[in-house]
Amino acid sequence: MSESGQLEEKIAHVKTIRTYKLGVIGLGEGRSILSAALQSDRWELVNVCDINEEMCKLRSSEFGLTRYTLRYEDMLSDPDIDVIAIYTPDQLHGRHIKMALEAGKHVIVTKPLLHSLDEANELLAVWKSSGKHVFVGQSSRFFEPMIHQRNDYLAGRHGEVDTVEAYYISDSRWFLQKDWSRQKGFSWMYNFMIHAVDLAKWYLPDIEEVFGYGHSSSNNKAFGLSVPDTMRFVMKDTEGRIAQVSGSYTKPTIKHVDPGISCTLRGTKGTSRAVYSKLLYHTHFPPEQPITHSYEEKFPYYFRFEGASHHAGEYQNYIEYFAECLDQGTTPKPDLNEGIHTIALMTAMERSMATGQPVKVKQILNDFSLDL
Ligand SMILES: NC(=O)c1ccc[n+]([C@@H]2O[C@H](COP(=O)([O-])OP(=O)(O)OC[C@H]3O[C@@H](n4cnc5c(N)ncnc54)[C@H](O)[C@@H]3O)[C@@H](O)[C@H]2O)c1
């Protein structure tokens, strides 16, 4: 094709793709989705909101924004906004999702979807009557090594996977500077360990029973927290496949060995391990020799501010995916049903820690009258 023909095709393509209009609430980690939206040709950032005006001003000067609001209602009543992205403290997600759905907006909500199952039924009812999407931004699924691992899994390179080991081990005492992390409704499991739980569940969606122990260390108690900061779990799915999920959050780590987040799949034909925040993916698919794949060249794409402390690359990947789903009329996953199921699994994990007994996920769903 001639150069002018190619140009015409490109212009025609740009004319046919739709841009979606975004409002963002919560501008701490919300910063990463601002960066993602501003770098996307699929999204237009219409407005941003935070109750802290200093934060609004900071992000406005950082990204050259011309508008912000201190009132969530301003974004909800704006007919120009299609999708609300929620990055407020964990305890507020349920309320903010409900308000967005009632205003007729699609929702992107960061993890954890909810901080307990108490709001789940009401949210499900509002969601069903809204006809809108709720997408849970489980960012680890959208990190480069995890994307490659998923592709290998879907291509069958592992054979039959019967063991998943997922970890999130970090010294995250820095996080406890945030007021809301020391208040009721925060837990290491819901805020941090959910990354490992979600990865295990991505591969073993039918986990039916879980058993585990948790402990609250003196480092944790020094911040006034009683929720466990160290947890170890074994899970079983309906076929007898096993997941092992671990988390520790207030103790020094061996930085170059402890990966942060890690997901290992062991299958009849091969094994792989994807890690975060190093851009590394380890595989052994015989007859190939073991290989370590490095995606280090993508560091600037994934980590745009202050080292590896933010998630702009993962959010870029998930908003592009979300836009494609809207284009095609498909459901972006994980959706509200899947997200609530993950919260039910974590509720079972909490109950197992409290009782010292294995707990069935179905029992939790029954106790909360949840029909997913
Ligand atoms: N990997 C990930 O996907 C990832 C990473 C980091 C944080 N997060 C999630 O992002 C959320 C926010 O975490 P953070 O680290 O940015 O916390 P943060 O405290 O730094 O930021 C939260 C912001 O929300 C604002 N806010 C609070 N209440 C509000 C309200 N009612 N209306 C409007 N704004 C309000 C605060 O002023 C603050 O600026 C949490 O749920 C956290 O789990 C996700």
C-alpha cells in the first residue's frame, strides 16, 4: 500500500475508534490512572475529585489539568462522564461504587473491591438494575510477567496445573502512615494479600475450602493493629487441586530474594513463576532448558513515578482492556460477581484463622445469603 493509502487507513481507524470519558475519585494512587488515561488514545480525562484540595492542586500542576472538584456529586451528575474510576480508601469503595452505578456510570474500582461482605448484597442489587459494568482493578493480573504467564497457561504449555503458589511478602510499614490504614476496616489481607489470593483464584476459580493461620507481630501491634500481619493458607478446589497463599507485611525482607508478589504454576508439562516488582518471568517447559525472561526495558512504562511504588503500567493495560470490552460489548473481568467471590474467599480465610478449622466458601456465601 502507498504511503498516502496507509495514512488514509490510519485516519479512518482513528475516526472509528470511540474514546471513553473518565472521572477519577481519590488522587493518591489515583495518580497512576491519571497518567494512564492521559497517555491513551481511547480515554479522555474529564474531571478528577478528592476531598483534599491540596491533592487536587498537586495533581493539576503535575498533569496540567484544568479542572477538579471536591464534590463527588459533581462528577456523578456530569453527563459527559461515562466511567468513574475509584481510588479512595478501602472502607469507602462500596459507597462510591453504589453512587456511581445509581448515577448511570460504569465503574473501575481499585482493589479491594470491598472491605467486608456486609455491603455485597445491596451492591449486587444496584448493579443488576443499573446494567453497567463494575471492573475490579486487580493490577497484578496486568503486570508484564503475569501477562506472559497467563498466555503460556492458556496455550497449554504447563499441561495440567494442579498446584499454585502465590505470595505477597513485603515490608509495608510505610503504608501505615495513611490514617485510614490504622482505622477499622483496614486489613493486610484485604489491602495487600488480595493480590496473591486473586492470582491463586485466577488459576483455580473453584476453590471450595481453605485452612490457615495468622499472627499479629509486635511490629504490627506497635501501630495499634490487631489484624494479622503474617498469614499462611492452603486451599483446595473442587477437583482437589491445591493453592498455597502467603503474606507477611511488617518485617524486614531479603530484598533481592523476596520477590514482592510471586505466582508459581506447577503443571504436568512445565512450571513457571511470574514476579512483581522485578520484571522477571521464570519458565521450565521441557525439552526447553529453564529460562529467565526479563522485561527490564519496560520499566519506564510500568513505573512512572518514584521507583517501583506505583502502578501506571498495569492501569494503562487495564483501561485499554476495559475500552476494548466496551467496544465489543463484552464483560471486563474480574467483574462484580467474581470480585465478591474473592471477598467471600477472604472471609473464609479470616474465619479459618479465627476458628483453627477448615472453612468452606459455600458456607460463607450461605451465611451472607449471596447467590453469585
Ligand atoms: N496495586 C494497586 O492496584 C493499588 C496500589 C496502591 C493503592 N491501591 C488502592 O488505592 C486506594 C487508595 O490508596 P492510596 O494509597 O492512594 O491512599 P491515599 O490515602 O494515599 O489516597 C486516597 C485519597 O483519597 C482521598 N479521599 C478520601 N476520602 C475521600 C472522599 N470521600 N472523596 C474523595 N476523595 C477522598 C484522600 O484525600 C486521598 O487523597 C486503596 O483502596 C488502595 O488499596 C491500589
